[in-house]
Amino acid sequence: MFHSNSKELLIIGKGVAGTFDFSEGAFSKEVDNPIGIICRNDEIVFVGSVQAAKKLVKKPYEIIDHSNEYVLPGFIDSHTHCFASMKYENNLDVSFASGIETKKELLYKIHEALKMKKSGELLIAVGFDEGMTNDNVYPTRKELDEIAPNNPIQILHRTGHASILNSLALNLCKINESFDELQGSYLSRNIQSGALDGYIIGLNGYIDKYLLNEYLTDMNELMANWLRSQLSQGITTLVNANYDAEMEDWLFFKRILEADKSLPNLVVMESTQSINNDRFPVSELNGKIIRGHTKIILNEFDTFTDEDYADLHATFSNCYKENRKIALHLTTQNSMNFILNFIEKNKNINIDRFEHAPIITNGQIKKIIDYDIAIVAQPSLLYEANKKYHRAIDLESINNFHPWKNVLDLGGRLAFSSDSPVSRSSPLESIAYASVDRPLNMNIEQRVATLDAIKAWTLTAAQVNHLAKKGYIRKGFIADLIFLNEDPLLFPSQTDVIKTIIAGQVVYSS
């Protein structure tokens, strides 16, 4: 339970080399395991030997003694989707992991779930990805109408960027054949008739405003519960990476964090739409909620037109004028080539980080580093989407697939994240997948050292999100800490979080 603490806090735990720094010169050369950490209010004021810490801590003080467990900075999830993740926790799982391997199995599972629903009640199915099924096809609007003539249905795609809707859901969202597609969206149509087939890309925020508002009456509680669940994973800060977040989203998160200050801190990326509207505040609630990057999604089509180029140039120019740092979503080799050429020809572009960037050559890595752009990647996808990747990626590309070791060896900045709900919110699993457990068929030579994977979830994550005084155990840094039951350098996949501390306050204990 979160509580206010005016006393000093003495924390004792085994230090993990490379994640902490003794704050006092007298102890800088002293190798001490466990280490002693003194916290005052929300700040670390001393890191050193346990003996020295016990002499310096001011009475009365509280003590957290985990001498046999391992202490780390809190994990920072640099790219997640809070609303979509919340929906995953409360709806029908139709992911590959749930056993869905064909479209027929998907339709059957939805049909069975509808037996528990009243007529007119919304059913949301989450996690489907046709690319991870054996037949590689998605259900159409017509097929969903046949099994659900009386219930609106939304199938939320695993990527979080697409939905499949039946006719009732389309009607509720006021989407029809004459719908004026919003920027970055795509409505799939029947080739012969031109009628909508229900598959929609890039409108999930718009869809949520109709479906969730219509059917979910206590979104505050649902979101708070999901945020609370992240504490058990050791996540102390989350970055909501929606590209369409606007002021109503900021106010929604603010209300939740105001009501429960034990929840993780939030960095909220904002949309380009706020260029002409109110921008998010820089920070509120004493740093519990912070304005993040401006999120832009680069289209992933095979060709980029002159119009695409002009629109992008105008958007980047507006961001530069307002000193907005850009987080650019891109997932194909073609889009990577395009944007690097674009940057080379245009100045005054505030691209600060690439989201995902799965395929990168060494030459491109060098350019990315020259442009001082960080890469935010998702190691868990290597496991969870293995079948899809193996089907889609050719042999030449696989040698440049998530080349994280090359990025680090060449001096680049690399942060890891979950992209939840696209993959699980488990930093420790992610650390394992990036290092010791990277799949053999997924360019295994690009495994990174376990310590580097930990830093990609802590110190580097703090840096790429411009979070000062986070991600490291050092005097003057914020006391966001976690305890683990095993050495994460040796057993990341077998390690559990046993305690989470935010701003010097215990917010989770197993």
C-alpha cells in the first residue's frame, strides 16, 4: 500500500554491477554486496556500503532489508499502449497463444463466447493476427455478421493498429462506404463490389471513442487495475505511445493518477493534431504524468508519393517550430530507406527516436547514430511473432533483423519496451529474449549482453524518454527501485519481482 513517508528509508540489497554507483568518494572503490541505499522523501541521498549507510541514516528511519535479493532501478517501458492493453485484460483472447491457428477456429471461439452475451451487447476479441495463423487470412464483415447478427463485434488486431468490425459495430462507429478516411487510416474493401469488408487500419482511437464509451462505464477502474498490474512486473514508468492521444486522454490519465499515487508514472506521447490545439502540460502531479514525444506513424506502403513527401515535410516543420521531439513509427526496410534519405535532404527535423525499426543494415545504423536517433525495440516479439516473421522475412533481410548488438557496438542508443498488448508486459522475459534466449532462427548473432539488455530497460530507457534522474541507482536520482529473487545477470527468465518501490514508497510486494 502506498503511504507518505517523511522518515528516511534504508534499503539493503545485492547490487548488480553496472546499475548503481557509490555516491561517496570514501566508498567508491569498496566492493560491497549487499549495498546500502538511503532515501529521503523521493530521492536517493546515499549509495555505499551497508556499514556506512547504517552510520549515516537519520533516526527514526524505516528499513527494507533484502540482503539476499537483488536490487535494480525500476523498469521503464518505453513503448506501450495503455488503452489497448486494458482491453486485453478484460476481453476475449483470440491470439495465437490462446490456441487460435485458423480463421475457422477464430469464428468458432467468437460464436461460443456470444452464447454468454445478451442481444445487442458488445463483444471485443483481442490479439488476432492473420499472419500468425496457418491459413493467413482474416474474417470479413460478412462472416462476422453471419455468426453475430445481433451483437456488435470488434476484433482488435495484435498490432494494436487495426480492427475488424461487423456491420453493427461499423454502424455504431458511424463508418460506412462514404466515410472520409482520417490521416493515416485505411479501410479495406471488397475488390468486386467496393463495399467495406470490416478490416480497418489506423482508427482504433476513433473506434474506442464510440465503442468503449457506449459499453464500458467504469474505464477509470479498468485502467487503474491494468496500471496496477504493471507494478508486479517491476515497471515504475510507462510510456503511452498512442499516435492519436489528445487532451482528453491526458485528463483521463491525470484523474486516475490523482486518485491513486501508487500507480506507475506515465509519459504520454501526443498526437500531431495538437499542433493546432492545446498541448499537454510539460508535467503534472509532481512528475507522475509527463508530456512525451510527438508520435508519428510513417506509412508502410511500397511507394511514397510527392504528396506523402510534402505532407511529411509540413508536419516535421511544424514540430520543429514548436520544438517537439518526434518518435517515428516505422517497420519496413522501404520506410527506413525513405526516412533516412528524407533526413539527408532536409534540415530542422526533430526525429529523436525510431519505434520498432526491425530491419537495419550497418550502413543505416551509422546514419542513425550520426543523426543522434535512438532505437526503441521489442525483444519479446521475436518469440511471440516468430512464425509470422519467419514467413515474411527473406534470408537476406534476416541477417539485418533487429541487429541490436551492431547498434550497441557502433555506439548507438537502444531502449527496449513491450509494445503491449502486441507482446507481454514482462521486462524480465524481454531481457532474456534479447540476450540468452534469443531464438536460433532470428539472427542469434545479434544477442546482446544481459547487462546491456537491463540498461535498455532502465538507464537508456530513461535517457531516450528524457527522464532526468531515473534509470540508475545513484545519489540525487529518484528512488524508483525493484527487488528480484535471483541474479538477473544469470537467470533473467527465471527471476521474479518481489518488491517495487516508486519515489521511495513501497507500491508492490509479492
